[in-house]
Amino acid sequence: MTIIRRRALLGAALSITLLASATACSSSDDPDTGAGGGTVSEADVAAALEAGGNLKVWAWDTTITKVAADFQVKYPKVKVELVNAGTGNDQYTALLNAIQAGTGVPDVAQIEYYALPQFALNKSVAELDGYGAAGLDGKFTPGTWNAVHAGGKIYGLPIDSGPMALFYNKEVFDKHQIAVPTTWEEYAAAAEKLHKADPKAYITSDSGDAGFTTSLIWQAGGKPYTVSGTDVTVNFADAGSSKFATQWQKLIDAKLLSPVVGWTDEWYKGLGDGTIATLVTGAWMPSNLESGAKAANGKWRVAPMPQWESGAKATAENGGSSLTVPAAGANKALAYAFVKYAAVEEGAKTRVDAGAFPATTAELNATEFKNKEFPYFGGQKVNEVLAESAGQVVSGWSYLPFQVYANSIYGDTVGKAYIGQGNLTDGLKAWQDASVKYGQEQGFTVK
């Protein structure tokens, strides 16, 4: 089974007028009729389960299939229709179209963390505080729990996470006597040594990716986005952004990054034959390597993410998603029951057993989980490294309430540096300016 967490770019389909959309949504205090306020007790949720009904769940994550089946066995009066309406942005387009059309809106929708603020701001998804979600504080890792909050309210429950680590091909490293890098300076030195020894081999591939860029800035302590309601600041001149731009530009200038585009057949081939020797990515990666780069079985290992300063222990999230209750859904109490079951009750372990990386502290700290040996990784207890990373995610990160759009223009701004058109510092400034302009056009106060 493969669980792919990638951030594809998005065209004009999601270029909606965010604040105008917000005014068009219901603001009823009844959670079963609107997006905000309202209280639904545990007794109300239990009554909804007893009464039963139909739920339409939009999710692309394959681990939800078993969760839905088990949920129907436990609650036989409930019928769950599981729909894959597309991965990531494809689903978001369909969801927004359904919301605007006023028909076909699902009862539950999977939404990635970076995209959730946009849906929260325009009240497309219900606030879950009044459903008892606030009482789940402490059940999830800090990074994922923060990711489902917007304006102090909870708009979804985490179902997985992507604390970052260094995935590396041990056979390649051993062959060229390269030490596992613990800092980004050491990583750059390893990149140079590897490519000099084998001109066909690269430390990693990177043709420009918005999610990777923001994650490295996040790890460096950068906070380019600050959000308070509709007041937004975009500033890629902060110290964390500068650290990333300076260090990564060295790799670009020295041509030490493979230009192979991620998630392509050529990319998987490189991961399998050793010409792409590392990935610095989220904890959801093991199953993708196992299924996509079978030729490298037994050769890969996992180590902590390289640090910006020697001795530091800081990571960031890359990927991960939540389950939400669309505000226009017909049976939100029953929908919340499913979301809670999948995120923090029996469904949480079901998903982990199927290959998902947990967002819940109980599953993350379980002895069975940490002691699991991965044959693909030479028998290494990979989850020990990944669980430690989950506890080292730098706090205080925010995404834009129009991050989906911002990511869609990354290639036309920062992405140009990867093909020799300017540098990363200039690209980040162009990304900043374009994001500010778009936000102002949508009615935000942006600076």
C-alpha cells in the first residue's frame, strides 16, 4: 500500500474570492445548520450513532477504507460511502465547487494542514470546539494539533503527520565513505563529495517545491507568515528564510541537486539505483520507498534531520492531513463521530497498522510501534527516529489563509532559481510580492 503525501501545484481553479465566500456561508450557532458556535454533547453524538444514517466521506488516503468498514461494523445503522474525489488540490477544487453550487457537499472531507486555513476562513468547514474537540488537547502531537487550529478555533482532527527526517542510501554512503550529515553544512559537503566521486549521483533531487521550501524555513526558525484573522503579513526577509536561501543556493550554484522531478518514474528509478542518495522529507515516506523503489530493498536508513546549528534538535512538518466536517453537511453530529473514531479512537491504530504515521501521542509512543523493524531499511527500528522527530517540531508556524493559491505560484517565482533565472533570495521576494498582491485582491489586509 502506498500513502502519498505530496503538494501538487494548483491552477486558477481555487482562485476564489475568499472573504466574499465567507459572507455567503451560514453563521448559525446550530452546528447542524451552520459553521460556527453551537454545542453538541457526547450524548448528542451517541444519539446520532444510535439513530444511524448515511455519511459521504471524501478521502484519498487508502487507510480510511478499513476505518470506514470497521466503523460500519461497530455502528450497523450507519452507512458510509467512501469517495475518492481526487488527491489534494483536485479534491479541494471539487469541494469548493460543491460548496458554491450548494449541492453534493460531503459530510466528511480530508484536508491537508497547509490548505485547512483557507477552508476555515471562509467557513467551509465547521468549528469543532463545540463538539467536544477541545477536550482532545494532549491526544495529538503539538505540531499536528496546532495545524488544525485557526483563529483559536478547531476546524479538523489530525489523522497523520510528517515530522521530517533524513532518509539515506547507506550502500551509497558506505561505498564513497560519506559520513551521515548532522548539519546542513555537512550535507552540502556530502553532496559535493558524492557528485565528485560519481558524476551520475546526487545527494538529492530538487526542482523546486513549495512545501519543502517552507518546511526548511520552518526548521530554521523562520516565520514568514503571520496571520490574525484577515490581517496577514508575508515576509521572506526573516532570518530563517535567509538561512535557507543562502545554504540551498550553494547547492544550486554548484549543480549538486538532481533536476529529476519528484514522484515521477525517473525519480523512483533514481531512488532505486542510488543516483538519488537522500531525501529529507516527512515520516510518511517509508511505504513510498518500499513500493516505489523496490530495487533498493535493504539499502536505505533513516537518521535525524540535518540541523542549521551543530547540536540543535529542531525539525518541521512536511505533509499530513486532517478530517473535517464541511459546514454544509447534512448530519454533522454523525460526521463528527466518524472523524473522532478515525482520528483518535479505534481508527487511529487501524490506520497506523496500515502504514500511516500517527498524529496521536498514544500510537506514537506505543512500544509496538517504536520497536517495529523494517526489512526495507535493513531491520532498522525506523519509528524510533521518526517519533523523536515528532517531538522536536519547531512551534509557532502558520500557513496563509490562501496557502493553496500561494503554493500554486511558487514555480513562477522561487522556482525560477532552480533553472538559473535569478536566485532564491530574489525568488522568495517575488513570491512574497505576488502573495501580498493576491491577498489584497481577495480583501485581506496584507503587508
